[in-house]
Amino acid sequence: MPIYKWEGKTAKGAVKKGEMEAPGEAAIRIHLRQQNIIPTTISSKGKEITISLPYKRKVQQRSVAVFTRQLATMIDAGLPLVQSLEVLSSQQENKVFKNIIREIREDVEGGSTFAGALKKHPVTFNELYTNLVVAGEEGGILDNILNRLASYIEKAEALKKKVKSALIYPATIVTVAVAVVIILMVFVIPVFETMFQSAGQSLPLPTVIVLTISKMIRKYIIIFVPALILFFFLFKRYYKTENGRAVVDRLLLRLPVFGPLFRKIAVARFSRTLGTLVSSGVPILDGLSIVSRTSGNRAIETAIMNARASIREGETIAEPLSRSTLFPPMVIQMIAVGESTGALDSMLSKIAEFYEDEVDVAVSNLTSLLEPLLMIFLGIVIGGVVIAMYLPIFNMASAVG
């Protein structure tokens, strides 16, 4: 058997090294885990294999959706879970995800439950995913649960893509406009300023304003850029605090144009996630706890947790949600009907589908509204600067004429 060199870390962070004779890498990993050592590198015959630590692992959600869909198909076809994971690991092109799947297979092969193996990789498989897998394993419907999970991830990613498309376009246009104005102010306007000074004539008010702004930008740009970076750094630190995130998330929902869009996104995500959990057999209190942590907005999270506390005391879901004022009346009414008829999961799915369509319409309307507004903004800013610089030239030409 070949001899492998290994290096790893204990739970306390101490580095351990050693050599071991084994039939393969899998045997070494199992042996090290039994000693509570996380392997970081394993090498044999000069060939080194790097294993990323769990907190560094980043896998795109669409890759997770494809993996989930394929695993569901294999299990439904009668393949054992370990064999299915082996097949998916061998065909996975992403090396990080390949290692994760392989480690999950080894854990399952070593006697762990599938959900228990997934919980060791929380960055790739979140709490929603692992809780649904627990429900699937306990109920003997793992293939159905995995199909629901794949559909959920695909729809969540589609929703995220729509939101990004709505936000990236205006952000790009404004960034380009600001960059062009700064270039004009720093490099172009000084040339005109020198020419006007040599002419020695009085300047129109728009030209004086532009020249003053140009001087201020050139004088304070060394201070402005670090101050802007510091502002974003401090804002990020503030947003990470409990109070900061609550304040910012509440303000986001009240924005004039984007607020209604963010609210519809939050309702769609809440309905889709809770509907998936309820239909998979997860208890409503556990489901609400998971939904609150995946809501993406602290104001929505607080409303859901308050509702959970009220439900624990005997209220329905609709009653505490109606008091939060964050959920539209139609959503409250549909949830109330779902509770009274025992069809809460299907009602939540209908709400999610409706609001996902609403997000589509809102994104289209927002894009249609922003395009002319941005064009007007660009015309006023850049066109105004150009006109202000050419006004003195026109005056000189008319005086000469």
C-alpha cells in the first residue's frame, strides 16, 4: 500500500502532521476524522491534493440545484445513496464541490445520516436544505424532498437574478455618469478655465458654477476618495450590528421606488420557503424559525419571529402577521383561508407564484421607468457641463461678429 503524508488541524486549531500507509485517501480522511482532525493536505508520491477548509468553500446555488435534481432522480430509480453520491462526485467538474460530495459520501458510508453529513458543510447546504433532508429521511420520501428542494433553489435563483437585473442597470449608468463628470471636472474644465482667464472677460453664471465645482473637486478629491471608502467601511460595520441592520432593512422597505419591489420579493421568498417546509412535513414552529433566518430582511425576520411567539401561545399564523403591517392584506387573507381549510402549503405556493409574477412585472416597470429618467439625468448633468463651458465661447463669437 502507498504511504501518504498528511497535514491537518484539530478543533482547537493546532496543526498536526504525519505519515500513514493506507489503500487510498478516503481511508486517511476517515482515520483522521475519528481523531477529530480536519485534513488540509494529503500527498502521495509527490502529488499534493489541497482540501479547502469548510469556511472557505463557496459553491454556486445553481450547482447545488443540479446536484439535488440528479440525486433525486438516481434515488427514485433505485440506486443506493452512497453509489449515487459516488457517481455525482466523479462527474462533478468543480473541484471544491467534488471534494464536498466525496466527504459526504464517506460520512454516509461510515454510518452517518445524509442530513448529518450535509450539516458539516453549512456554507453549501444551508439550514433549510438540511432540515428538509431530515424530514425526507424520517418520512422515507427523500427523492420527493430533493425534487422540491431543487425546484425551490431554481426558483429562488431565478428571483435573485431578476432583482439583480433591476438594480445593476441603474447602478451602472449612474457610476459611468459620475466617472465621466469627474474626468471632465479634473482634466477638461481646467483647460477651458485657462483659456477664459487669458481672454479676461466676464463669465456667465453657469460657467462660474461649473468652474467652482471643478476647483472644489480638484482641491478635495484626495480627501473625498478616502472619506468615501471610510464611509462605506463604517456603513458595512454598522449594518452588521443588530440595530444597524434593523434600521437599514426597515428603510429599504420604505424607499419610494425600490421599497415596494423589496416588499414583494420578501413576501415571495417567505411564501415559497414556508410552503416548501410545510408541504415536506416540517412543523410550523420550526418552519417559521427557519424562514425568519432566510428572509434576508431583519424587519421581516422580526415580524415572523413575533408571529411564531404568538402561534406558540395559541394564535393562528394570519393574526400576528396582520399586526406587523409588512404583509399585504391579500396575503393575510389567503393564509387564513389556507389554515381554515387545511391547505396551507398549497395556498402559500399560490401566494409565492403570484408575487413572483408581481416581481417580474415590477422589474419590467422599473426598467421602463428608469431608462428615460437616467437618460434625462445624463443629459442634464453632462449636457449642462458642456453648455456651461461653451457659453463664453459663444459670447466671444457674438462680440467679435
